[in-house]
Amino acid sequence: MRPSDEVAAEVQTWRRQRRWSYRQLADALEAVGMPISESVLINVLTRRQAEAHGKRIPARAITIDEIVGFARAFDTSAIHFLPRSIDPAVYAFEMRFDSEQALIYFERHYADLCQAMEYRANNVKE
């Protein structure tokens, strides 16, 4: 499972718990400054793949900005939406960083990521 698949599943869980439609989530995202159309939101959260020239194209990655937007829309911490499989190599691929950019990102955010992983280990039931 790719990190964006994990994020999408978690967002879907929060959306269903609140009994929000995709339209309501799109409206909440717009209210917090992250406008996204309902159709794009559905494609992102259902991990819909495209097809071009007879080849399947994987669903696009969910960005850090979108994770923050989901957290704001649900009025919670972004920690809840971080993938459980945090790994620099996977993030480098997922976020389309080259290896140097990934290293810089993780040097800057290592403490936050460790805190998020510790929080999940102690507070999230699998």
C-alpha cells in the first residue's frame, strides 16, 4: 500500500464517521483555504486510476498541503493523517523528491515524524 493510499483510507474513515458527503468535505476544504472540486476529491480519495495508451496510471499522490487541509477541515491534527509506513525512500518516490530533497525534508521534519509515529503507536488501534 502506498502512503497516499493510507492517507486516503484515513480521510475516508473520518468523512464517514462525520457522515459527510464528498460535497460536504469539498465545502469544508474550501472553507479552510484548500479548494478542490468534488469530482477531483472523489478521484483522490477512491484512488481512481487513469488509463492512457492501454496502460494504467496510478492514482496521484496526496500532497502534504492536502494532508494539512484535511486536518483543518476536520479540525484536528495532521498527525492523524500521516501514513503509518513513514519511510524516506517511499516519501521520496511518493512526493516526487529526488534523494537530496528527501534528505533535506527528513532532516527538517525528523522530530515531528518521530513524534507522529510515537503518537500513532500509543494511541491508534490497528
